[in-house]
Amino acid sequence: MRVLVVEDEQSFAETLRRGLIAEGFSVDLAHTGTEGLWAASEHAYDVIVLDIMLPGLSGYEVLKRLREAEQWTPVLMLTAKDGEYDEADAFDLGADDYLTKPFSYVVLLARLRALLRRGAPVRPAVLTVADLRLDPAARTVHRGGTPIELTAREFGLLEFLLRRRGEALTKTEILQHVWDAHYDGDENVVEVYIGYLRRKIDTPFGAHTIETLRGVGYRLRED
């Protein structure tokens, strides 16, 4: 899923980006509060990782403005400070979770997945279509009672298709949400990974979950 990381320490931000990409997330970076506010206002994200101490606008101000604009994307706040008042301020402004640096990367992943599960009220904890089930928190996929092993990228692609099931999705949309908003490689990589998915979730089970829409892209069938 698509994550915005707003962090002014560029080497730390890049480390986070690489780690999250390895886990199947699509990640955008912003290094100032102003850039972060613009990105969060202009693009759709599933979760935002927001540092408090930022140039331009503080993380507090970015969060305040987002909530005032009724933008309810889950926000996990980061800070080098360690104080209960900082945490209280973050929650008072509408933060969904809070981590103090330094923190465990494993804990960060767990917190992000918990926020994704809670997300918007309409987002189910387990995504299903027919007998295909994907659990974002446990990172598992089953067809009927059979577990299916997917790579991080395949998992991210299937999760995106499931969250948008029944919708016609272009390769560009898929690239932006599953790869990266700034990906500049061949868009046919989507076709390659759709093929990988079909061989794992459909072919062995005689199913036809993913449709190709000529001239448009792909759709995950709701039936």
C-alpha cells in the first residue's frame, strides 16, 4: 500500500523507504513540512509517517491542517523527543499512533499494519473475494484452505487489486500505488507481475480472478 514518509533526515528517510519497499509498500518521501502537507493534500495515501521536528511547518502543524481539512488518512508521528506531553499533543491534534526515536523497525512495521487494518471504517481487516483471502496484518494469502506464498511485490499488487475489486485499473494507477509514484521503468512490468499472480492464485485452482481489459488495464472480479 502507498505510504508517505515526511522526515527531514534524508539518510534516515531513505533507509525507511528502502525497508518499506522491501515489505511491499509503495513509498513517497517529503523532507519538509510544507512538502509533506502538499503531498498529503494532493495524493491518496493509506498511511502517513510524520516526523514532528520538520523545517517549514512542524509535524504538529501539518497534522493540524490535514485534520482541519477533514483529511483522515491514518498518521503515525515520529519524534526524537521523549516526553508524555509531546505524545499527548500529537494525539490531541488527531494522530493515530506515535513512536519515539530510536525505535525498532519491526515495531514500526507492526504499527503501520495495525493502522492499515483500522484505516477507514469501510476497510475490512481481511480482504476476500470468493474463496480468496488476504490478511494484511498476518501477510498471508489463502485460496480455500490452501496457503499461497507470494513475494512482497506480488502481495502488494494483490492487496491493491482486492481493495479496488470490481474497478477497472490502468497500469499507471497500479504502478503509482504498488511500485512508486516516481517509477520511470517499463509499465509492462505490471503485465509481468499480473502473470506471476495468475500462476499462483488462479491457474492451480481453475479460477479466473484477474481480468484483462483490453486498452484499459485489469480488474479483479467480484464474483
